[in-house]
Amino acid sequence: MTASTAEPPATTSTMGEHMPQTIGFIGSGAIGTALARLAIAAGFDVVLSNSRGPETLADLVEELGEHARAATVSEAAYAADFVVATVPMHAYDKLPAEALAGKIVLDTLNYYPDRDGRIPELDSGEFTTSGLLQHQLPNSHVVKAFNSIGARQLFSLARARGAADRSALRSQATTAERRKRPPVSWTPWAGMQWTPVPSPKAGEASPIAQCSASPTSKRPRTG
């Protein structure tokens, strides 16, 4: 599935002098490309990367315009105020922990064994997908987001702030510190809302394992 190349709906930028300016993308497939288009429309600069090298992104960067550039994965991580990790689950351990230290990492990853192969830590229930990513990135702040919507819907359902048919997606993290500090008040997918959830009690699943859909969608495949 590929994202639409049409212009995204006009959105109201919530950027201010204290807001992040640059978003790094590790992975530039359908989800990453859709989010990059929406981020640029909201007034951000984006740094795109993938596993094949920045030269393979030249056409996309040219299409996106002056607010986009391509870099290596590590360069994108270092350059960004926060990062969107949108790679196949089997590549989670290739994310650069040092370059992402101290960064908020929006995690779109879902686990599909037919594509990713078997990952014992997930199959055993030892970790959720985001828990495993947090384990890989111990000095980053991992936040689950955008894993319960397809790239086409992510792009086509974007609405300006205040629109009557605006939908919502929840983003979730595990610690009180991370829940208190959303990555930005940016809504590249205009329905995204930061919704804190309570910390789990002993024996309960971590809230980062939960997956929420927009009001108009069917139950998503969880990550």
C-alpha cells in the first residue's frame, strides 16, 4: 500500500518557539512517507532515512520540497528533535541506540510473524513490541503511535482542527514522565490526541501494549 501523493488537508500549525522543529524518520515506506507529507504541511522540517541509503530517497525528497532532506539512519536520528521509527519489526535491533539516546521515539511497529519471522521475546509474552523496542533503546523515550491505522487512511482522514468529522488516535507510553510530556502538540494526523493512561498494577499488561483505533475504524491488528 502506498500513500497518496495528493496535497494533505490544510492544518493549523501549533508550533511555537519551544516546539520541536525537525522530525527524523527511520523508515520511509508508506507510513513514513504519509507522516512526512503531513508533517511538512504542519510546518516541520523532516529528515528521511532508510536501510538502503539516502541516495535512494532523492526522488521523494525532490517531491516533498525544501523542507525535506535525506540522510543515513544515524544522521537522521542525531539531526531530529524527535524521531518516528517506522521499520519492519524484524529490524528493531538495527535502530541506533546511541544516536537515539535522550530522544522521544514514536514507534509504529507491528509484529507479523509471516513477514518478520519468529521473535521469541514476543512469542513468549516477555515483551510487547514497544517494550522490546524500549529494551533496545534504554536511553530513549518510546511512545506507541500510528500502528493502528493504514497509510492511506492516515493521509486521507487528516482533518483541520475543529472539523466535525475529525477522528482520534491514542499514543501511549509506560512511565509517568513519558505520559506527561507528549512529543509535540503537533497533529500531523489531525485527529491525534495525547491521552495519558494509568500505570499498570502488578500482574496487568503494560498500557504500551494497548492499541486504540479512531472512532470510525474497525478493530485494528495490535502491535
